[in-house]
Amino acid sequence: MTPSITGTESRQAFEQLFATHYWPVRDFVRRRAPDLAVEDVVAETFLVAWRHFAELGEDPLPWLLSVARRVLANQLRADRRRAALVARLKGLTRSSDSSWESPAEMNSVLATALVRLSEREREVLLLVAWDGLDPTRAAQVLGCSPTAFRVRLHRARRRIVKELADDPSPKTVARLSEEIS
């Protein structure tokens, strides 16, 4: 999607991009960010998209999700630095990094199992299961090859199934294992 020569046509093309991809980007961020940060991350993502609009390809969603992921990482890093500074200024010991919090609508057994995974494992599973991306598009989001993504996904699926096996209910394990596959 390349912007046209005139400003009006570029604006209309960007508005179409925004209308088409706002909700998938927002949902992606909402599942990964604290509620107060979601709109800021989405807004900054589309600001970056506007600045690089001429560079967007035919399928901009993986690129947008990749930008949102980096914007969120930067924001969380800045929040941790601020919290550490406040703690040092108050003379408190530094608290551990905040862990991932699952969305409210996620099954509690699955959420507990996902918390036990590494950030990398969780991310590959969520890109496929929650964001509905195929491995090729998800690999673009993470900036790796589709083959590397498939390997990561395979390992993450094995690990989550192992974590789910700790749940006493075999029905829950079977249903959730299918949900993430």
C-alpha cells in the first residue's frame, strides 16, 4: 500500500489502513499491556505507521503488530526504570519485574500455564492462537524466519501441554491443548 502523490489520497489511504487494522492491533496490545497503556501504544503504533506509510507492503498487519510490540516493550522498559528510580529514591529495595497478566476472558487454567512459560514461548503461542496469524506472518512480527518461528512454536506447544498436564482435570487439558494448537 503506497501513498499517492496528493495529500488527500494519502490521507484517505491511511484512514482506510487505520479502519481496517485498528481493532486487530488494539486487541494484540490489549492482551499484552496494562489497561492504562493500551490506547497510548496503539496511538504511537499508528503514528509510526503514518511516518513510514510509503514503506508499508501489501500485508501491513504483521508490520503493525511488530511496531506495537516494540512500542510496548519500550514503554514497559521505561516504566520499570521509573519504578526502580522511585524505589531507589525512597530507599526501598528493588522489586522484581512485573510478570505477565492474562486477559480477564482467558481460562484460568490456561492463564496459569501461560504464566509459567517464558515471554518468548508465550508470545509465539499468543500470536497463533489469539491473534490468528499463520507462522509466516507471525515470524514477520517477531523478526525471525518462518522456520525459526515454527521451531519456537513447536517447543512452546510442547511446553504448554506439559504445563497443562499439571491440572487435575483431563478434560480441561484436552480442551485447552486443542485451543492452543
